[in-house]
Amino acid sequence: MRNIRFWIPAIIGALLTPVCLYLIVMSARGSGASGHAGAGMIAMLLFYPLPVFSMMLFAGGPSSDAFLSHVISRLAFGGMVLQFPLYGFIISYANLKRHLWLRLCAGLVCLHIIAIIGGLLVFFLQALL
């Protein structure tokens, strides 16, 4: 872990995070529903499925407590910020330790990254048309 090559995927993930957040904001702006429910939801689900799913799961709960929904949304945003650096760390650690469960996690991370790349291609093709 002291080798710089171990940390390169995590650094790339940290640099990719602001780009993804910017694309989510731009997709919400382009929908014409700036700030309204559902604006940019497809992009959010594409880039950050777990934090957004947790927000959707707890948003309509039996408690309509504003404080609870505020805390959940802040935790989900923290998950969004940490997701891609964590992906890089998982890929590097799986390459280092070579355990089966780590390889499975790295495979899921790679599948999500491939889905993101496909979604970005569709996003840019729609923007060009």
C-alpha cells in the first residue's frame, strides 16, 4: 500500500467525482425542471445508485420528520462523494490480495463503471442531436 501505483485508481476516482456531480446538475438543468422532483434522477441513478436508492427508500417513510430526511440526504451526498475513490480502492486492494470475494466486488465495480460509460455515451449523443 506504500506504492503510489496502489493509490492511482483511488486518485482517478477522486478526480472523477466532481465531473459526475457536474453532469448530474447539467442533466437536471437540461430537463427544464430545475430543482423539481425527478430532475436529473436518471443521471443520479446511473452514477450513484446506492446513495440515491437509500434516499428514495427512506424519503417516504412513516416518519415525515424534516430533520431525519435532512440527515439522510446529507449522508447520501457523503456516499456520493466517497463512492468513486472507494471504487478505486476496492479495485487496487482486490489486485493486491487476490481473494475471491474481493475479485467479485471488483467485478461489480467494473460493471458499474462500464454502465456509466455507456450512459455517458447516450448522454452525449442526445446532447449532440
